[in-house]
Amino acid sequence: MFILFRQIAYYLIKLKEFDIWKEDVILDVISEIALIDAAKDLSEAQILDAFSKQYINLVKCRKEYLKTCKEKDVQCDDLKNLMKFSPKTSLSSILKRGDKEFIHKYKKFNFEKKYYAEILSGVIKSVCVNLLSLHELNQTCTSAEDEVLKALNLFNAHRVQAEKIRVSTDALAKCDVELLYLINASQVEKYGKIEKTDVSLSTRPNKAVMVSGSNLEDLRKVLEAVEGKEIDDEEMIEHYTKLVKKYGKNGKINAKWVYGIAVINESGKESTYTWKKEGIYLVDKVCKKISTGYPLNSITKYTKNNKYLAEITEEEKEAMKQDEQDVVNFIAENI
């Protein structure tokens, strides 16, 4: 996929020289890079779908560039070794081609270049994650987008100097810091400053609603929708199936549980611990069985057996139970 990204970046930069700015394609590339670590959890069909989308972006950008060059009667600088695939190309063929290109390019790098290239790849991903967060707040940062395209385009060159990789990494790192400031400023403007708030420590029923996720805008919409009233299981299911339709592919989206615990011992020392459980995904089709009080069980499936959590037997739950001794150890050590 990275080869596609860098080739798309080349044509996006060339189009920009003609004052043609393809914001939709840029957002597609940035979104895919930001979520690239989740690719390992995707099915073969989902990976092919994502690849096809980016390949179409490449073909369209190249076609528009060649057409613009012809219209303006200027010489085209077309890429060599352009990736070409047909609709019948299998995932294994794509991976083999990608491996071949990667090995051909990477074996030319000395240790210093490899070291810098790995750092640059990580910074590119970080910047893309923050650009996506900024986009969710209805804002963009063109300078950061430019630096991402330039960094990707570096790897289209036959030979890449280590110093150029280092300079690009430094520029992107500065963009990353700027993006964090922009995100924070936008969140403060929209939602107000983060403040400590006293909350009830009672155990009375229905005193709170658990909301998961990292998108503050979605959280705001949920809170506004339920303000002054209790929401039932059906409404929760409706909300989350909409999220699956919006962010998932083919009616499903990979997920995980993230847990947190805070311990304050008698001396007042505060300690926190987080852990996660993976191997689940959400779907947009609701199970016939509803677990009262646990609505997400009706749209969550285990990847091991593709069964709804609401339909899992006690024996199956026990077989898939994960070791949580580390949590017990944390409590014992900090209480």
C-alpha cells in the first residue's frame, strides 16, 4: 500500500504545480495511512477494497496530470515503474509486487538511511492521525498535508540522501506539534477547557451512561440527544449501528475493549493501569437476542467463531477467557 501512497503523492504534487488541489484524494490517503495499523485485523476482501480505492485514486490523478500537460502543451514527467493492476489481480499478487518493490528499494539503503526511513514512516503516520482528528473538527492544515506528500514523494526517487530524509522528518515533527496545538485550541473553543468536576460516588442505578470512543463531536451529539432523559438498549443499539455504517466497511468494523483502573491507597498515592481485550468486531445487523443492560452484545461478534456475544454460551465464554493476573498484581502492589 505504501508504494501506492508515494506514487499518488507524486501526481498530487505535480497537479498542485498547475494549481489543481485534490483535497478529496489527499484526505483518502491521509485517512488510510492513519488507520494502516488496523489493516492486520481486516479481511482479504476489505484489504482489496482499500487497495482498489487507492489504485483508482492513482489512475485518476495520473490521467488528470497527463491531460493537463497536454492541454498546456508542457512536457510530462511520468513516473517509471508505475504500479499496474487489473480487477482480477489477487491480494497475493499485490503483496508479491509490493514486497519486490520494497526489497529492491530497501536493499540500496545503508544502515543510516534505513534508520532515518523507519523514523520518517512513524512520523508520517502520527501526522496523518492528527490531520484526521483535525478534519473531524472541520478544520484542515494545508502545510502539514504538503509535508506529508513531500515525505511520501521522497521514496519515488531512485536514490534518496539520508540528509533529505532527516530534514523531512524534522519538518513533519514540527507539523505534528502544530497540529496538536490546533486540535487542542479547536476542542477548547468548541467544548470549553477541561476542568476537574466533582461527581457522585454513589452506586444508585442509572446514575451514568458509559460512552466509549475518541471523537468529541460524536460524544457531543450523543449527550445532546439524551439530555434530560434515559436512553434504552434499543437507542444505544441504533446509535452504534449508525457508527458501524459510517466508519466500517461491508457492515462491520474491528473493535477492542479498553479498560482502566485507578487506585488511591491510604497514604493518598494515586496509581492507574490500563489494559485491552481484542478479537471482536461490531456489525450493523442486530442479533435477535438482546442482553438487557448490555446492548452492544447484540451487535458485537467474536472473531474466533463469528458469534454474537449475546449468543455465546457460558462454556464458550470460559474457553475464550483471557488471563488478567496482571490486573490483580497491579491492585495488590498499589492498594
